[in-house]
Amino acid sequence: MEDKRILDRVKFEDYLSVYFDVRPASFFTMVAELPNARELGAKIDLECKDDLALIMSTRDIQLRGELIIELRKKIDELFKKYVLESDVFKAHEYWAKKLGLRMEMDKVRPSICEVYLFKDKNVGKRLKNLFYIRREIRRAIYQMQNISLPPSLLAYPEELSSKFVSELGSILGYPECCVKRYAEERASGIYVEGRISEQIKNLRMAGDKPNVFSFFSSNFIPHDPKCEKAAELGIKLYEALRKHIPGAHQKYYVILEENVSTAENFPEVIKSYRQFAESRLRDLLMHT
Ligand SMILES: [Zn+2]
């Protein structure tokens, strides 16, 4: 609990939920869920700003394509140098080993890596198979001409596949009711983040409130803000923490409340993040 190189949220939701057998597997995202994410992101951005400006000002499509491939390679190398070889990442490897957890990673974009934690070897096999399927789906989608998808689905087209979403949900131990609804909504273009936000707001208007335990992980969206199956997982982790680690359950409860608040304000959170990213891009380009 003292090690500041891992976020409390990641300790509870990812490491300890698997360690205490609440879920068979969990994942967090690098660099976003590292304590020095801003600093690392800025470092990588800075080293790529000239390449980015060149791409933005290149009109020739073929040349532009080649420049993009080169930039991806460069980001890959910077990711290795600044993230995978960092003390912060070493802390993750150390604690995974110490807690008897296996680790499997998948790069979903040049600068975004998902890190999965689990105990059982078979989970690792299922994950590797899933990573393979994800690559195949992406390849198929990118080869289609004139495809019109919202940006979020162009970035993560595998979310259109109900089979992919269901298998991942099952590996992560998410309740079936929630996975089913999420998969159906994603495949039919429904904005899931908007749906959960509206459900919470409607509950409050009716004088009711969500069950914080249903929001056991920040990577998860329950089918309903009072889903009992989801709440069982949150309660199980909360109780395990209370029994084994003094003071940890109170900290976890604060995180649960934060998860509810994020879900309630999803549309606003996403909008302000987009504005931040856009202004950051403008800054980078302007100073080149
Ligand atoms: Zn549910």
C-alpha cells in the first residue's frame, strides 16, 4: 500500500481483485494508468512533434502514409525506452511476481498498451487467442474502403464484434447481464457511456441512487446502476480488503464513489478530455 509507483486504483481494481480471487483477470492501460502518465505522455509527444507537423503538412497521400508508418515505429521505440524500461513499470513487474500473478500485454495503439493480470495459465491462453482475433478484426476493418464508423469504433473496431466483447467480458469475470447489454449496444452503435450516465441521472431524479459496489472497476460499465451481480464483485473485494489490509477498504470505497461520478458525467468527461487533447495538439503544432 506504501508503494507510490502504482496508483491506488490499479492496486485495488486490478492487482488485489485478482489476488483475492474476486475475478479471474483484470487489466489496466499504460501510460494512462501510471502515476507519471502526464509526464511520460508529454515526453513522447515532444519527441514526435516535428514528425507530426511534417505529416500534417504533407499532401502527397503515399508519402504521408510512409511518414505515418515511420512515426509509429518511432513511438514504439520511445514507448520501450520511456515506459517499459522505467522504474514505474519495474514496480509492476515486481508486484505481479510477488503476488503470484501472471502478466500478458497487448499494444492496442503505438503508445497505448493493455496489461492483463491473472493467475491461471489457461486465462493466458484465452487472452493470447483474443489478441490474435483483435488483430484480425482490425486488419479486416482497415482494408475496407470508404468505411464510415464513429472515431471511437475506428480506434477500437473489435468492439463491434459481440463474440470478442463476450469473450473478453468472460475472461475479466464481468457479469453476463452486463456483458450482454454492452455487446448488443456497442454492435448496434448505441453510446454506452451516455446510456449509463442517463440511467444514473434518472435514478437520482426519482429520488433513488446507484449502488456504488456495482461500479467495482473503472474499466467496467454495469447493465444497470443497481446491478446486483456486479455489486457482488464490489462487495467481495471490499470485504477481502477489510479483512486483510488495514484501512484499505475505506480507500477502495472512495474509488467506488469516484467511478460512479465518472460514469454519471461520462459525456462531460469525454468532451473535456477531447478539448484537452485538441488544444495539446494545437500547441505542439504551433511551436514547431
Ligand atoms: Zn448486470
